[in-house]
Amino acid sequence: MRYWLMKSEPDVYGWDDLVAEGEGTWDGVRNYRARNNLAAMEVGDLAFFYHSNIGLEIVGIAKISVSGIGDPTDDTGKWAAVKVKPVEKLPHPVTLKAIKAEPRLADCELIKLSRLSVAEIRPDEWAVIREMGGL
């Protein structure tokens, strides 16, 4: 299993929207590294749901429910998408400020590649962030 972080603007599509839908399509990504990360995802992988722009915090955990699909918003066929389902909301959102202050997360892609909308999270980083979120 691999771990990921997926960013979304909460006023466009937030955690509550995913929960209300039950399953959402993660599409619209137009960055090659983020696309490659989406293409590498497998069913059962877990992802932190990160509210970008407003909040700047990890708020929940989602599971990849369908992998390897083309982005339905792309007419060229070169962009990837996945479907995700909510798993659980974090008892305590983990802010970007807290992540930057945690020395064990200094090499996290969220910090190193801050503009990347879909990032890989190493297992040790996953454990630290879960702990910070109260899980």
C-alpha cells in the first residue's frame, strides 16, 4: 500500500462534499508529476485530504476506490484521475504550519514541493501526521 496527499480548495470541493457524495472523482489535475502520482495509485491506497487556499490543513483520510481511469474533463486523453471514498475525518485537523514545525516531516513533499496538488507521503510521514491528527 502507498500513501498520498490530495489537495482541494474547500470552497470548490471540500471534505464535506466528498462525504456527502460517498465517492468522488479526483480530476482536473494538470501537472505532470501530480498526474504520474494519480496514475501510480492503486485501489486500497490511502490519501490525506488537504484543504488548500482556505484552511491549509489536512482534514481527513480517503481511500482510492477506482484507479487507472482517464480524466473525464480531458479531451486529449493524457491526464489521469481516480475515484476516492471518505474513510474518516481527523479528530484534529493538521495545519500546514504544524507540519512545517515538525522536524520529522522536513522532507515531506507537501513542504518540498508545495505547489504539487497530489503528493506521495512516505509511511513514516503518514504515521506522524496521523498521530498529529489524533488517530
